[in-house]
Amino acid sequence: MHPRTTDGTVGKWYAFLVVNYLVLAPVSALLMWKTEYFPSLKLQQGCVFAFGLLLVGLNWYRSRRFHIPTLKFGLACLGLVLYGVLASWVTDDHFSWDRVKYYAFLGYWICLWTVYVSSANGPACRILRLIRNGTVSIAVLAIVYLGLCLVLVNPPDFLRLDSGPYTSTLYNIDFSPIPWLGARVARFTFIVLEPRVLGSIMVLGLWLEQSGMTGTRRRPDPLAHRLRLACLLAGISIVCSYLTFASLGLCCAYYALKRFGFREKLVWLTLATGLCAAVLGVAGVLTGGIVSSTTADSASSDLKEVSNELGILFTERARKINTAAAFDEYFQTRIGALRQWPRCPFGRGLRFASAEELCNGSADEVRQSNNIPDNAFLHAGVLGLAALLFALRKTLSVIDAQARYDPIVVGASRALTFFLLIGLAIDLCTLHAWFYGVLILVAKAATERAVATQRVFPANCAGARASRLALAVAE
């Protein structure tokens, strides 16, 4: 029995809805803050979860099949999350739903991503194009939002928040204003939790658009490519996340090094080395000797001074408030996480505290981290670091063999490698389901390519050994 096709117009729009719902819903403010349309936050969260389950369930009903290697890979990602929950249950005397609910949410969305990708008709590159088109659509909404806010004196309020620290207009959660427009227009976040979260998703779209626009079957349209790039860059500027701007700077550095003829792996190694040096040396530049501090206490006091100087700089130049406290928390959290590495070789599970614990000053420093290596180790110990290296190896293997893959798959691999690189300074991806979803798509693309290679080279040909090895690595 052949699966029913989804190549029709309705099927394409349905696939677009499912994929981009799985990208945006896990990071939606609707999971955190109550709106006026629901009597309680739990009912609102339940509706968000149930709608995602309905969309994915209908997709599976249409195909009625699973891609087994993709299913195994997705379950491995889910197993890593569940391992952290189990480790926290074993080692934590204050284990509670408040600490486990974020990981329960993450595991739920990883399950939906796994079921959808493994049951979706068509190759992985088609789903990646839908993600790219979704980010471009959000960028277009950002441009429309900016135009309406500049034209209308009082923009309408369609999404009222009954709880949470922010207001909303035009289906946008209003954070601080865009600096170069004064207090007139709030930064665009759509319905996403924070500007940096939406900014990271749009940077993903930028990598997908730049690396491979339409695949290999038809000739790329330069005009459409430039229009999509312009929309994404304009949308990122309206989101106005400074971390996203820093990410764009690293993107420019990547393409500059590629322009000079550097090999791909050498480019990534150069960027990683430079980023590590910047993270470790920024304090030394500002204080003149923090790197040579012999004790953690002296480093903490010096970093507090660094935080104050950076806070003054960002307050004066970028109109950011409370930045000194934010930098101080960042540096102290990094030091606190590094102190715990020898104490938890097999991980301590959940890696952040509840808001009440943070406000009361009773948060366990073991639980807190803000970069991917610390997060991986504190979450699952050496197993977490091994999983991190495996993911990096998976993406780099696709980049190395990029001539055999659809360009947009290579773009997704570069995006994942880029976010893992950014994670040396700050974690923008491993607590968000879209990262695991794109990783599962890359794994599916690798399996598809390995199977195609096996069909081209029969068992008695010289390429059979290489194809079987590629298939084993993909699985």
C-alpha cells in the first residue's frame, strides 16, 4: 500500500503549518504567560500541546509509515533528555514538577518532531525549505508590523496578556523599544518568549537561505534569493537582539574566511579558537590581569568590576537596562558551573533553578549554566559531552561531503555547527526543540543519501564498502 501523496496545494500548506508550528510553539509565550482568551494558564498550555499532537497525528495518519533510522535517532535525543531527568531525580533532594516541567515540555516536542520527520512524505530537504520559508514569512510580518506602528498612532491590541511583565500589540509581545526609533516601536518578537530566541530562529533561516536556496533540480532564482535575504536581514534588525547581531558578525567572519580560500574545517576551528579567546580574554582586557588570577574568589571580584564597566557601556550606547547585573550573573554562573565539573562526572540532571529560587537567592549553582559545554556536562556528565561531540561529528560529516547533498541540507548542517560554536559563549539552542528537530532532519538526509549511494553501487562494486560505511554512520 503506497502512502498518499502530500504534493497537492493543500498538502503543501498543511506541511508548512505543521513544520513551523513545531518550530514556534515550543518557544511561544503562550506556554509561559496567560492570555485573556483562556481561563487558566494550564488550559492554555494544554491547547498548545494538543494542537501540535493533532497536527502530527493527522500527518502520520496520511502516511502510515515510519522511517526507522530517523525514529531511532530521535529516540536517542529523547533518551538524553530523560537521562537528565532521571539523574536529577536520583541526586536532587528537592526534586519537583517546577524543576522537571521544562524538560517534560522539551521531551514532548522532541517526540512530536521525531514522529513527524520519520513519517513525513518526501525528503528532508523539502522540510528544511518549509522552515526557511517560515522564517522569511516571519521577517515579512516584522516589516509589516514596523510599517503599521510607524503609521498608526495607537496600534490595536489583539493579544492581551493577563500575566507576565510585558504588554502586546499586533500579535507582538512588546519588549524594550528599538534604540534607533526611540520609544515609539517595541522590538518585534511575534509570539516568541524573547527577541534573542526569535533572532536565533531567523539566523537559522539566514543560513538555510544563503547555503542553498532551491536545491539542485532547478536553477536558483537570484532575484528571489536576494529578496529573501533582504527580508531576513530587515526582520533581524526589527527584532533587534544584540546577541543576534553578534551572531551575524560571526556569520560575516565565516564567509570572509571562506572568501580567502580557507578550508571548511579550518574556518570552524579558527572561529572556535577566536571565540574561546574572546570569552576568556574580555575580562583580562578590561581589568588588566584577571586571567592570571590564582583563586576563584579573586576572579569573582574582578568579574564584578568587569560587569559594572560593561553595564555602563551598554546602558549609554545601547539603552539597555540592568545590564551590569546580567553580565555579573553570566560570569558568576560560568565560574559556578566550572567548579562543579569534578563533582558530577555522570551529570546532575536539570540545569536551571526556578524563578522563586533565583529571587530568594537559594538557587543551587550546580543547576545553573549558560553555555553548551557546561550545560552538556552538568546535564549528563561525560555522556552529555559525548552526545555533543556526536552531534558535531554528524554535522561536519555532511559539510565534508557537501557535493553529495542538497545545498539546503548543507546549510542546515552549517547552521547547527554555528549554534554549537556560539554555545561556547552562550547557549541559544539546546533548550529549544527546533534545534533537535533540525538535527533529526540532517540525520534523515544523511540516511537518505547513504541509501541512494547503496543503490548506485551494487555489493560487488568498488564503492560498496564506502556506501555501507556511510549507511552505518548515518544510522
